[in-house]
Amino acid sequence: MTMFTAVLTVEFSLHGNDNLKAKRRVANSLKQKTRNRFNVAIAEAGTENSLCSLRLAVVSISNSEGHLRSRMDKCALMMEAVCPEEMVESQVEIYATD
């Protein structure tokens, strides 16, 4: 049976942000809302040292590639809708494993 793993990477530009506390507030809010709605794993990825950029990686697995792609697309749309910051990039990668 083939299993699929999807990785959604989204990046937000935090215009005018000048402190870590404000960045963490945005990140934690997005992570909690995404976990609660889609039951996925999510973490900050690679922008820990930047105050004006936030990149989050969302991971999910399924035995249906179509279902997984739909879930990741909906996840990206929800994140863009609920976040007051500008989403500058969104990318989905899907890997198949036997």
C-alpha cells in the first residue's frame, strides 16, 4: 500500500515587526488554529532568527494523494484568511512511499 506525505511550506512577511514577542504571537496563533482545524503537524522552519519573516511547515500523511493535496490547499487558504500578515509564498510537495 502506498502512503503519501505532504509538506506545505508557507511564508509570511511581518511588515513593521520589530520584536520577537509579536512574531511569536502570530506564529503561535497560526499554529494552534491550523492544528485544531486540520489535525496536522506544524512548526516554524528556518526563519527563527528573522523578525520580519515567518516560515511554517505543515506535514500530513494519507493513503490518498488527492485527499492530501485538497487538505494542504485548504490549509493554505485558511492560513492566508486568518493571518493579518501578508503571505508571500505557499508551496506543497507530496512524497510517495511504499
